Amino acid sequence: VFEKQYDIVVIGAGPAGNNTARFCADKGYSVLQLEKRPVIGVPVRCGEATSTRKRLLDFGPITEDFIETDLNGIVFYGTGDIKITVRQEDLGLMLDRVKFDQFYADLAVKAGVHQYTSARVTNISAVQNNKRTVYFNYDNADHEVQATIVVGADGVEALSGRWVGLKTRQLPPYTCSAIEMKIDQMDPNPDCITFWHGHDYINSGYIWSFPKVKSGVTNFGAGFIFPGPNKPNIQELTEEYRQKFFPGSKLLDVYGGCVPVSGQLEQDWADNFILVGDSGHHTNPMTGGGITAAMSAAQFAGEAIHEAFVAGDFSETRMKDFRRRCDDWFGKMHDKQLKIRNYVLKMNREEQIQFYQLVKVFAEKGKVPALLRYPIRSLKVARDFWRM
Ligand SMILES: Cc1cc2nc3c(=O)[nH]c(=O)nc-3n(C[C@H](O)[C@H](O)[C@H](O)COP(=O)(O)OP(=O)(O)OC[C@H]3O[C@@H](n4cnc5c(N)ncnc54)[C@H](O)[C@@H]3O)c2cc1C
């Protein structure tokens, strides 16, 4: 069933893989897409919150079918009982990730992508004659195909980068472990996403509550950066918070997952190869949100791959062009967000209270806080923050 050679082989059928495959097929290239899961998008390991319709339209058509909630605000609980409420119309969307992933996978097929599920990639060769060989298992048999460019869109559990010699390991201090629960109660603010962060809740991560209005359920969860030995079991802790914030709720489903929150990798490209999405650590290191970053990276991958074919040059130097595009759009911003995150996590409880007091004024009133009204230590917090 497989051709011997493809222009591009894409590994994975999440937001990164589906869109990279489609953008490349749209430009007329032959694309093979291999996904190890039997059903695309299942299981969902995601809080399912994302950007606006307008932003999604940048990547092509959308459907109301995968939209669960129109979000119009954020409720944030910080250290010291500080509650910050920001109302903003059209802030973002809650998705049905299964429908979302399958919608983009179908678009890829319509664009001409040869897409296979239950197809697990097991290795990628070094470059020979300007091609890489991709080894995979499908239908209980081993197969191999050749590709001019291989795209590793294999998510947080990616091995593709390592197979081609890139340093992509998910190191514990830079990886968020998360528990996601689906519960039968609707969030009290059904058009807002709610977060709890800081020393009074979870400091090395946060708790979230994201309402899925169409389905009448709430995604409740918590993510932690390397809780470490002798720390509470993260599922038990998330369960405690569920009972505290949603007493009497019924647990409909629970999943665990990881989010790469290291900021960009030193290198996410190689000869005849690029990493897109979670596999390239393109995820936002502050929020852990990776859907639109994966789709943006997919768009840049499509452009960079096309230009490589036009130039007939698939060398590491040429593929680096992909990284330049990512850097300009989200990479530099993620580097900054990483600094801010690390700074906030290092604060002690008192500093965090002062910090969130300042954020409250800024976020709710939309103005820079009059710092002299605050304790002198707030000045240091504000100054450090400003310098980042
Ligand atoms: C608990 C949790 C909550 C989250 N909440 C949010 C949120 O609310 N909003 C948000 O924007 N982001 C969220 N994220 C992050 C988001 O889910 C990811 O950033 C996003 O899915 C990245 O897309 P991707 O295509 O890079 O990877 P994925 O969606 O993980 O897709 C990778 C695909 O590659 C496949 N694959 C892996 N290895 C192979 C192989 N060897 N052969 C073939 N196929 C392979 C996998 O099966 C998978 O289908 C959350 C993550 C977690 C874990």
C-alpha cells in the first residue's frame, strides 16, 4: 500500500502533524502521515482551551462542531486569597479535542495526504543520497519508506528527534506532569477559565477549571513541574482539590499527561528533518498551552519545507530557516515567558502576595499600579519584573 518514496513523511496526527501534512500536500508534495494511535485524538490529554476563532481561521477552515464554549474571561486565584477577574469578550475557545484533531486530520486527507493510523514509527535513518529512511510498524508488519524530509510531530513522547541525533529529552525540571479530570458539574463561571496558583495552592504549577458548555462538563486538572520524591502523589492531590472546589461532583474520566515547558530546544532541525509542536518543545512554557503554537509551527514548517524544495537544498543550514520563523512568532516570546515563570515560582509567599496585588491592579483596572502605595518590597518585585 505504501509508495517507496515520499517527498515528506510526517510522524504523528495531533495539531502539529495534521497541519504540517496538510500544508505540504496543499503545495503539491507527496506526503505520508503515520499515527501510532488507532483512533486520531483518542485519548484526549488536554485541557482543551485554545485561542480565538479568528486565530484558528489563520490556519484554514474551522467548524462550529469542535467548539464547546466561547470564553469571555479569566478568573485567577493567587497567593493570599487574591482573586483577579478579567472580563474580555472573545478571549478564546474551549474545544472538543477529539473532533478538533479529527477535523484537521480529515482536511489533510482531502488535501491528498496518505494517512495511516495504528502505524508506529520505530526509527529514522541517517541521510543517504539526500533522503532519510523511515521505519515503521503497520498491520503487524515492518515497513520502510524513503523521504526527502521527515517531520517529527510525535508530541511530548517524541523519539524522532533523538533518532536523528538531536537533544530532545524531557528533563524532569522542565516537564510538567498533569492530571486531567472530566467532571459532571458545570463551572460556576461557564464562560471563563479559572486558575489557582501559588504557595497556597500549587506553586510549581497550577490548578485549572475549564468549562465545556455544550457537553455540560468541566475539565478540572492540575499540572506540576517535577513534584520530586517525597511529595504528594499528583493524582491524589488533584483529587483533593476537586473535592474542595467541586464538592459532590462525579468523576467521569481521568487522564495523565506531560507538557514540555522547557522553552524552545537548542536545536529542532537537522539535515532533511524538523520537529514541530510538542516534539520540538514549542509549547508555551508559562501556560503549558501548545495547540496554537503547534499549528503556527506547522504553518512555518510548510513554508520552510516548500522553500527547501524550491531551492533543492535540505541541509541543516537551510532547515534552520524553520527555526527563524518560529523564533520570530513565538520562540522569543516563550523565552521571556520562561524567565517570568521561573521568577514567580522562586518568590516566597510574601513576595507572591505583593506580586499578585500588583497584577490585580494592572489586570482589572488596566493601569500600571501606583507603586508607592505598596510595601517597599513591591518596588523590587516590580523592578525585577520590568527588567525581564
Ligand atoms: C493534561 C494536559 C492538558 C493540556 N491542556 C492544554 C490546553 O488546555 N490548551 C492547550 O493549548 N494545550 C494544552 N496541552 C498541551 C497540548 O495538548 C499539546 O501542546 C498539543 O497536543 C501538541 O500538539 P502536537 O501535535 O505537537 O502533539 P500531540 O497532540 O501529542 O500529537 C502527537 C501525536 O504523535 C503520535 N505519535 C507519537 N509517537 C509516535 C510514533 N512513534 N509513531 C507514530 N505516531 C506517534 C501520538 O500518538 C500523537 O497522536 C495540555 C497537555 C496536557 C498533557
